[in-house]
Amino acid sequence: MHDIRQIRDNPAAFDAGLARRGVAPQSQTILAADTVLRALQTEMQSALARRNEASKAIGQAMAKGDKDSAEALKAEVAALKERLPEQEAAEREGLAALQDSLAALPNLPAADVPEGEDEEGNVEIARWGTPRHFDFTPLEHADFAPALGLDFETAAKMSGARFAFLKGPIARLERAIGQFMLDYQTGEAGYGECATPLLVRDEAAFGTTQLPKFREDLFQTTDGMWLISTSEMSLTNAVREQILAEADLPLRMTALTPCFRSEAGSAGRDTRGYIRQHQFWKVELVSVVRPEDSDAELERKTGHAEAILRALDLPYRKMLLCAGDMGFAARKTYDLEVWLPGQNAYREISSCSNCGDFQARRMNTRFRRDGAKGTEFLHTLNGSGLAVGRTLVAILENYQQSDGSVDIPQALLPYMGGITRLVPTS
């Protein structure tokens, strides 16, 4: 959510920031609605003040025996009271309209975010690792993983497309990946482990910006709850409508949860294989920090996601997203793209974003500095540490052997119960 005071103070800067996101100027429309709302509020305040003044004057007139003045004042008070519900309704409507306008607009990009309309404008920051040289033509995981137990047909019979049924050692490997990630993030990285709800209400989905813009990408239950598309929705909302003490910051949380996405906006993309599923596991990293600490926290968080890829010896590149390719709530985002030899391409496996105070305003989450009376909005950050299914895909493709088997990365062997290789069973 945007700060209306900043728009009042510098509408040109607001429109310039939106333009970088490919959004037409909005300040005039917003400020016009703000002017009407403030006029309504001023009128209400004046009417309430006059009602209180007239109510006191009634007693004074009665004490003086001035019945005519008293009756006139009573009539005025009655008229003011009768009009109050209408004024309150107009104020509610005006406030809701203004809030809806602000809620529909994306966050403004940070100054160091590169210009660009789409992924073509993203900037490569660094690469790590050397893609493996194969003495055979490496395959995409969808072409050899079914023989290892990655069963799309069984899942399709019960659930439809974009679901998978994992059987045997490959199911254990996926569990091992998630557990390894969680152990690292709660250990060396210092995040607090959380077990969160998988269903949230409208206000929680609004707070982390999945609503209203991304309604079609969510699954909704018959009683109006929303399945989380990422545990960011439940982790970040853990501080909803709270005032935190400065001493409690930074707050860092992580969770390994299933995530659910309808993928309504991705028709025709990654229809083969395990890249884009309706249901998948992910380790999420959420930070709640002071405003002056959020830039450094983004670097820290991205480093924690990178550490997983390095531990698994998976080559990747770090991308700084351009203004036109960032997510709705982000002011700055790094994507990590892992090398997939079967596709001969780098593919996204983690996205780490600094949202500034954008989500905190929607959740009304603040903090109070030590010794201060007032409060300030916090900054929130989120990132994948990592997407488990995509990490499984990266391991399958990078560690595949000519006979269709897949070696288990050294870092995961302690989680595999003696299994060192996935072997085809069909």
C-alpha cells in the first residue's frame, strides 16, 4: 500500500515510479479522490463540533429561561444528528474508494533497480559453478524421471494435469531436499522455524498482496478461505496489526510447507515435467526489519538461498530484476536461476524481494524505536530458500547418468538412509 502523504507531497515522483513499472500516471485521480474525502471529513468534524457546541448551549439557554433559543438549538442538534449517518456512509465510501485505488497499484521500484519492461531487461550480477560436461546428451527430467518414480499419469487420473505422484526413493529424495534446506536455514542462517496454517482469510491474502490482484492464481475453499500460494502469506501475517519493539528486530522466520497455485496466468508454460505444478513444497524465508536495515537484509537473504545451491553443487546465476519484471509487492528483487542441462538453460529457482513498507501498510504492522513515543512502519522481505520441486528437477538433470540413474549429492546423503543413487525401475 502506498503512503497518501508521499503522493500529496510529490505526485510527480509517484507517477515517475509507476511509469517505470509500466503503469500510467495515477496521482491526479488519487489526489482528486483524496481531496473529496478530506472535504467530507472536515465537514463531519465541523458538524460534530457544532453539535457539541449547540448541545451545551441548550442547557445555558434553559438556565436563562430562553425557551425559544433552547428549542431552536434542539432542532439544530436534531438535524445535525439526523445527517450524521449519511455523512459517515459517504466517508466510508470515499475512504474505501481511495484505498481500493491505492491497493491496485504496484510498489515503486528502488532507485538502483534497472529499467526494463520484461525479463529482457534483467541484469546478470554473478554466476557460480561450471556446468557439467556430459559424455552423452543430457535429457530433460520429464524424459527419464518417470522411470525413477516421478509418476505424472497416476496423479493425472486422480487430480488432473500439473500434479505428480512420487514413489520410492525419489519421494525420499524430495523429502530430504526440504529437510536439508530447513536444517540449514534454521541452523547456520538463523531463521526461526515455524509451522503455519495452509488456509488464510481475505485480510491475510490482502496483506501480502495476493488479493485482490492475483485472485485467479489462488485456490479458494467453499467457505471462503484461501490455500496459501507460499508460506509468505502466513509467515508475514504473523505480525499483522502489531506494534513490535525495536529490540525484537530483526525477526526472521522460515517454514517448509506445501504451496498451491492455480497457475491461471501461465497457460502453455512448462506443461511438461515438474517445473510448474499446482501443488509443490517450498522453504520460505521471511524477514521483518527496521527500514534502514532492509537493503542489507535482502543481500543476506539472497546469500542464504545461494548457499543451498552451492552446497548441492548446482551451477546458477544471480539476476537483478528490472522494474517491469518485478513482483507486485517488491521494490527490489534478485532471482536465482539454476542451470538445467536438459533444457540447456538457466531457470528460476528462487526469488528474494525487499518489499519496503508496502506490505506493512496493508497489514498495519509497525514498530517503536527505543525511547520513542511514535511508531513507524516496518519493512518486510521474503524469499525462497528454495523451491523444493525445482531443486529436485535441478538435481535430476545435473546428476543424471548415461544409464538413466541419478547420483545423490553429497550434502543429501545423511538424509537418504543409505541410498546413494536413484535407479530406474522400469
